[in-house]
Amino acid sequence: MPPKPASPYAEFLAELDEIQRHKWHLSEREGVDVGFEKALSDWATHHRTSWRHVRNQIRDHFASSIS
């Protein structure tokens, strides 16, 4: 049986946390507050796919170790 996905709200909160962390890194690198919109766009373009892939792998690993 495939693992049960996290709730949509839990996934939203996890992504929001990653975007906020990315915003902090971008702002530190650029020396100014880059703003949420820029951080969101940059994270979605450059990091979301790999982040989602790793997150799913971890979820699947833990789900298979429990069953």
C-alpha cells in the first residue's frame, strides 16, 4: 500500500518554511531584504522540484520502514 501523503496544509507550511529560509539566505547574500515575492519566485524556479523529490523520498522511506 502506498504511503499516505501529508495533509495539504502540512505541505503548505513546510513549503512556506523553506521559502522563508530561502528569503533569509537571499537577503543575507544581497545585503537587503529581497522580499517574499522574489524569494518565492526564486525558490520555486530553482529549488522546489528537488526539495519535493527529497521530501517524498524521505516520506516513502519512513513509511516503508513502519510497514
